[in-house]
Amino acid sequence: MHRLRALALAAILTPLSPAFAGSPVWKVSDGENRVFLGATVHLLAADDYPLPSTLATAYARSARLVLETDLARLQSPATAAVMLAALSYPPGQSIRQFVAPDTYDELARFFAARGVAMTQVDGFRPGMISTMMTLLELQRLGLTAPGVDAHFEARAVRDGKPLGRLESVDDQIGFLARMGKGREDDLLRYSLREVDKLPSLWPAIRNAWRDGNMDQLAELGVTPLEQDFPRIYEDLLVARNQAWIPQIEAMLQSRETELVLVGALHLAGRDGLLEQLAARGYMIEQLR
């Protein structure tokens, strides 16, 4: 269930020039204080380990680890029950009522090809269905190892390093429950299109994430979403980035250094955290 919830934030990246040599970590500073921002992918394959060394460097130099939300609480049985209720329609309603017939038929074909009957899906809201689709496809591609955020959360617990969160679990459940409301067909058509691309894109996804190629992220992950599904773009990325920026700025008011880990798409493009923080006058340096 944790992976279903987390994958709503997974990155869609693209091929990378061999000459590009970067990393998925940036130092944000005001001249005196600093915060490290790290790009994450929420599920990985076993051979994605070891992770880029700059992530470990930033972790070692930070007094606190800040994640999108409380991953441990997300995995609790109590939270799973709350989430299931929030992401399900009330009796008498189903996703069939909110999407076009051809969209529903395409969804049914997608799930049938992966051994899942639509009777197991019908009762879920679109945010949950979209997340299930992504999870099933990534699992089919062999991505079953913990992602960057889960890896470092476990390490912080072992090390006794303090943990912070940008959103509460209730925030994330509410976001998923609202995602696509009033535009269910748009969200699920977008999801069908993206999971169809995923098998051919995954090797490039892995490379671009590891090297932190934000231009490629913006060009092939962020811009198409903004152009084709602007309201979903606002919900998935812009609104959440705007809510996170004041929290990151507050961190920059203290001498303590934090490592903040967020889904890679949250760092890319003109509305991404990196450009927004640079526009506010902060210095941005990619770790090498």
C-alpha cells in the first residue's frame, strides 16, 4: 500500500546525453545557511544500488532529513484503513460513471492484461486508480526495491537522525482523494498514455534521475503535462511546490542543515523548486 500511495509522485524522465555529468542533489544557500535538495524516485530496481554518492554526501552533512511525508505512518494498518475509505467511492458510485465509455474500456483492457479484473478497480477514485496503474507497470519492469526516500528514512532511523515532513499523511490522503475530481477522464487518459510509454523510457528515466538533468526533465516530463493537462499539472506539481517553498525558506533561516528529498519532477521546470528558489535570490549549486 505504501508504494501505491508514494507512486503518485514518481518521476517521468527522458534520455540523457553521455556528456552530461551532474547529480540528483543541489545545495541551496543564502550565503550563510544551506539546505540540500535531492531528487528522488519512489521505486527502484535492485541494480540501482548503490545510489549516487552525492546523496550520501548530503545526508552525512545534514543534521536533519526532511521527506515529503511520514513514510512509517503511511505503512501502518490504521492508515491503510483510512486511506482505503478515503480513496473509495461511496456505495452506488464507481469510476464508470465519471469517464467516457472508451476510456473505461481502455482501463479494463489495461488491468485485464495484468490479471486484475475491473471489479477490483471500479470502486476506487481516479487518484488511486492512476497510482495502481503506475505501480503495476513499474513492478512488471522489476522495480520492487525501496526508493531513495525509503532508503534514507530507514538510515535516519538507524542513525537517530531527526526527521521532518513537508506534508502530513492526512494531506497526502486528501490530495489523492481529490486528484482528478471533476476531470476524471483527463487524469486517467493521461495515466494510460504515460504507463504505455514507461517500458521504453525506463532506462532513460534511471539515467536522467541519477545525473539530475533538469532540462530533460522539464522538456519531456513537465512541459507535456502542463500543455496537455494543465489542471492536473497545477494539482500535481505547482500547488504542492508553492506550499513547500515557504517551509524550505524557513529552513534557510537556521544554521542547521537539512537534506530535503522530493520527487524529481518537483525540481524541474519554471515552476520547479530550483527555479522558484533561484528567483527568490538563493544560490543554487548542483553537487558533483
